[in-house]
Amino acid sequence: MHKSSLFKIISFSIIGLATFSSCSKKSNNSNRAKEVIIYTYDSFTSEWGCGNTIKQSFEEKTGYTVTYVDCGDGVQVLSRAILEKKKPNADIILGLDNNISQRAIEQNILLPYKPKDADKIINPELKEQLCSDWSLTPFDYSHFSFVFDTKSSVPCPSSLQDLTNPVYSKKIILMDPRTSTPGLGFVAWTVAVYGQDVLDYWKALKPNILTMAPGWSTGYGLFKKGEAPLVISYTTSPASHVEYDNTDRYIAPVFEQGHTLQIEGAGILKNAPNIDGAKAFLDYLISKEAQNMLPLTQWMNPINPEAELPDSFKVAAPIPSKTISADAKVVEDYIPQIMAILEQ
């Protein structure tokens, strides 16, 4: 990524076209009754993500086979499902969060289903923030935050306002809110804090943005390569560096003004070819066994309270004392205006 330019924003239409063409359709009518096809995002299916371990365990327990289709990031996952809404190829859409869940419901692409023991497992407040019915099932959550490299030459920020300080010129990595749920989550965070003054905030922030990546994996990858000392991510992200890199170099500073929360969900697509298999997968996804796999692979908090958290979460995944939120429709309305500011 060239540091001399503010960022390279790939248009939504181009990203969508590239993503859709890379999502191969693997369904086979003769085997479809035992195959569960899941549209999801890149980090879930990566070699270090939780997708493969959940897939293997689920297949052993149920006899179903799971096929993941990587559609990029969460917003792109939703776009793919909407494109195919009349005749879905997949059974499950996984990775929609509370900032785009209403969009999915309005598109009428989901079949409500309450997984086995969901009332006993899932905190009703988290479930209500995701959706009012069971169109989507929560499976993990975390607060958005910046991850900061303490070995950098700049001070650790203590608020969103600090990030507009000239000391952070070209020092911040963000994600595109049109394609990325963390990118959208950051916009929601700024709207929650600044309200009607949010556009002024983005104007002040613009000089400090190094790049706006299309998704979390790309953006966080740039951060780990040392391209910038700050990246939008989650309060749980530094735990991964403690666990696998044996370092406390990276931290998630907690801001007194509060943090927005991401709740990730999975849902069954209407007219899905294998609804029975999809229900079985959602049942398994919130089970203690599956949820125990999430912290050390997904690096998010499990939705099941019986799941065990590793020690790295206890020392490097701070819990903000204040959770704030913004209306998803208001956030969506601001996105074109924010992108116009950044493209000027």
C-alpha cells in the first residue's frame, strides 16, 4: 500500500462483481440432502479461523458435509444472498451483524428458526440487538476498538477525538463500510458519539487515514506488517497476540466515551435447498462444544456462557464499561456522505 496516497477505495460494484465471481457454486442435486452450503466471510474460513474446526466436528457428529463459500466480508456476504434471493444456492448466511441485520430482514431473505436450547443459552439482550425474532441466531460478540502498537512513535489515543490529532497523520487503517462490517461498525461508533456533527469529525479524521481496506483481513494484515500503528478491530484482538505471538505489544485502549458492540449472527435462507441441515448446523453452532472453539480462532466472545475463555482473554481483552449504539438506518444514510468526504 502506497503511503503517499490517502487510500485506494474500490467501488462497491467492482468489489461485488469480483466477489460474486470468486464464490463458486458447489451444489450437486444428488448430494444436496446431506450437504450444508454456508456463505460466510474470509477470516471465518481462513486456515487460522474457526470454520474448519467447526466443520470437522459438525460433520463427525451429524453425517452432514459442510461447504463454505468465502464471499469476502460481512456486507459482501449479504449482497451475495440478496442477489440470489429468488433461488438461493446456499442454506445458511453467516457473519451478518447488528449493523446490517435489519437490512437482511427487510430484504425478506431469511427463514426464522430458534435453535435448540437457544432460550437457555443466548442472552436475550444480545439477541434483541441483533434482531427481534429468530431470523438470525447470535453466535459471538465483541466491542469495536482500535488496536494500538505500543512500539510505535505515537502516543496511545484515549478517545475518538484524539485520533484527529495531526500526530496520527497517515497512521490509521480503516475498512470500507460498504463492504466490511468492522468498517460499518466504526461509522456507527462515530455516529453514536458525534451525532449530527459526525461529518465534521470525518473531515478532521481524513488526513490521518492511511488506507481504507475492503475487509478486516486485509486491513489487519497491513497493521501486522507495520504499515500503521492503529487499526480498527475489536477489544478481543490483542488476546491473539498474547496467545500466539507471546507479546503484549498490542493493546485495545478503552475510551471513556464508550464503544459500540458487534454481535455476529447466522441465519437460514428462505427456500434453501437443505433446511434440515441448516437447522442442525445452527443447533450445533451455539452448543458448548462449538462455542469453545471460538475464542482461540474467531477471537470474539462466545455467546454461550458455558464456553471457556482462555487466560489471554483475561489479560488482554478489556471489557468497556460503557456500550453505546446508533440507529442502523441513520448510519447507513451517512455512509455516502462520509465516502464523498474521503474521495474529495
